[in-house]
Amino acid sequence: MPSRPLTGTRVLDLTRLLPGPMASMHLADLGADVIKIEEPGGGDYGRALGPMGGDTSWFFQVVNRNKRSLQLDLKQPAGVEVFLRLAQDADVVLEGFRPGVVDKLGIGHAAASAVNPRLVYCALTGYGQSGPLRSRAGHDINYLALSGVLDQIGSESGPPVVPNLQIGDLLGGALTALVAVLAALVDARATGRGRYVDVAMTDAVLAHAILPLVSVLAQGRAPPRGADLLSGGVPCYGVYPTRDGRYMAVGALEAKFWHRACAVLGCPELEPYPLATGAAGAHARAELSRLFRTRDQAEWTQLFAAADCCVTPVLTLDEALRSDHVRARGMTAEIGGVTQFAPPFGIDGCDLADARAAPPAGADSQAILREAGYSMDEIEALRAGHVI
């Protein structure tokens, strides 16, 4: 089996909650040695966030596998000294503090790159390192709101709807940071020079609002929510309720798929109206709603399974986890007795066969410091001073 792509890469992870830990977990799944740096005492407060699975929250367990934990007090000079010593041999630093905090602590980009010029240093924040909002607090809902994306989510004439998938944290934070870090890492290995990476979750969400931008360019404004091509504004792309209160998702954008869908539904008269808007579109959507309500979701699922026309049942998450396709793709795994999502990329040697569960707080502190050249006496002195 080939080695993982990032084997031999060391990442110092100073982030908490969702976007940073997800980005660093992807790096860990790709083979990086991710050292999660936590405060002495209870460690990352994400360990107690939400429902608990034993002593540690389920949330923490499913976003921190394959990492090692070092407890380190970065408010003490001795803790800063340990961090910079680790940075000498690191490849990546991920931090999620508000702008300026790491510089005040003495562990910012300038200090870290001074001891390691090839270091990739990624700052992951809500609003970025510049701009009038740089120091403001925020969460996913705020990043969506200020990027104009939240205004686009919801049904026609209804209020904005808060999605259960954290688009700002995950698309805007975790995946954008991952792409930027990997690109900078490739360059650092080619040139010997590191990069500073400024990732703002609001920026990243805004940069992916492609269809609303197209409407702004064409018409001077974004369409009302629920009225665009891919937000439910046309008959061939939307969600329709079934007789048993479930839903079917129709994505029959291409003419051949739409014609097949109409054949299964028994409504050939609707074939001319896949992209209709206005009164004609409203009539077609109403007729589709009436037809879908004549059968249960399971019946429609069976009928459309043979038609291959982009019409599928809307599953609950627990149903999706049990589905034949998810099982066949190996998208879940049991790690430390906890069901988790597998990496969303198929790369030789990157399965979870040897995955490690999320570490207890500080479980690897001694081993990490020994690797950095600290003697046992020095480690005991750090422990006595509550630095680790």
C-alpha cells in the first residue's frame, strides 16, 4: 500500500470548534502528523460541546480523529518558547484567533516564520485580517447573512431559512483553508519559502455564490429566494411532497430527463414547461405537487429508480447512513466505537483502517516534547509550572 500523501508533514493546530478542526482532520487523514494544541486543564472547550459520548462530546470525537494532543499555556513565556521550538520543524500552522491575538502572544506569523522560513501559516477567521469587520465576533449564520447567501436560502415569499449544514464553517472555512494550505505547502516544498494564508469564511461563502452573481450581472440584482433556476423557481428543479408527508427531489434539468420524469408521472402535457416561470411555471409546479401527492415516497422511489431521470427521495440523515450506496462507498467507519464519516476523497492508502480516535486532552504532551528534544527534567519543570 502506498504511503499517505502528507506522510512526514507536521501541522500545529491552534483552532477550535468546527472549521479549523475539520481542516486539520482532513490533513491528518491524508497522513499529516497533526498536533492539536489545547489549553491546560479541560483543553479545547469543544470537548464539552453538545451531547456527550462518555467524557467527551460526540462533536469533538468526530472532528478530531488521527490527531495528537499537547496541552500548552501560550500565555506563559515558557509556553511560547515551546511553541516556537515545535514550529522550527513544522510545515503548517493553523490558527483561528481574532486578528492580532497570536501576535500579542508572540506566536504570530512573523515570530514563527523567523524560526522557520518554509512554514505555511494559515489564519482562519470569520471576516479576515483586514477590513472594518476584522475584529468582530461571528458565527456561521452571520457569515451567510453578510455574504448575501442567507437571503437566497428559503422558499418563495418565505423568510430566510437557516441551513443545518454550516456552509460558512465548512465550505467557507474548512475546505477553503484546506485548498489554500495544500497549495502553499506544494509551493513551500518547491521553493523553500512558506506563505501566509488569510482565510475569511465570509469571503469564501461570497466567492461561491455563483448563480446569484450571474443574476446581478444580468439584471442588476439577485432573484428573490426560491425563484432562481436552482433554488426552486422552475418546475424541473425542486422538492415535492408525497402522500405520506415525505418528499421527492426533482433535478431533471436536461430535456431527456424531464421527458422521462413526465412519463413516469403521467403528465406529457407538462413536457414544454421544464423551465417555465410566471403563471405557466406556477401551474406546472402545482400540477407536479398534485401528482406526487398521489403516492407514498417509497412507491415513487421504486418507480423512478428504473427511469434514471434525476428524481430521488429526500432521505433523513439516518436513512442516508443506512443506504446501500453510502455503505458501498465506505463513507462511514467505526473509530473508537464511534460512527464517523470517512474522508470525502478516494485516494489510495487513505482509508481509515488504522485510524486513531480523538485523543484525550494532553495525552501526547510528553511524547511530543521528547521528540522536540526536551529532557524529562525539562518536561517535569514545564509541568510543575503548569505550562503543559
